[in-house]
Amino acid sequence: MATKSVQSLVEDVRLLSETNYGIVEAVRALVKKTFKGASEEVKYGGILFSSGVQFCGVFAYKEHVSVEFGSGAKIKDDLGYLEGSGKGRRHLKLKAVDEIKSKKLAEYLLLAHKAASEA
């Protein structure tokens, strides 16, 4: 079975929620702007991003979009927006495009990449 393409997944998100589609596309644009040449792949029902190492993913749910950090537990969260308490992962929940700025996603992307690189 062929793996689902990023475009196909994004179109599915749009069918379910225009708001979540906007958030996912804004997250993708920020990752691409922050990490030139970052790659995307569909896995686990979301889009995983790599730039040298795999460092985060974006997942659309019914009520929100979650940006997941696989090495999130290593991030010193001085900003205070990370959620989760598992051994490794942390995430940011986004319910509107403007939360990308207000929850400081750009800074978290850099911290997540650094944490993943040190794994």
C-alpha cells in the first residue's frame, strides 16, 4: 500500500476543519522558514518534520492541532506552554492560527531541534 502523501493528508484535514487546516499549513510554513530544506513525511496520522534529525510533528485532531516534540522532555520550558508528562514527548495544543505566535512555536521549534540533535 502506498503511503499517504503530505498533500493528501492536508486535504483531508481541510475537509474536516478549515481552522485546523489553516493551523497545519501555518505550522508547515514556519518549519520550512526556520529550517531551510526540512523534509516532511506522513507517519502516525500526522506530518513529521526532519532537518538532520526528526524533531517534531503536526497532528490535527477534532478540536485542536497538536505540535508534538519527540524529545520534548529534554526541553527546558521557560516559556511554560508545553503540555504532557510522559518520559519523552511534549506537545503544544493550538486551537487558532494566532496561537502559533502567542505560544511561541518558533522558539519551541529551535529548542526541539536542539533537544533531538542531542539524543
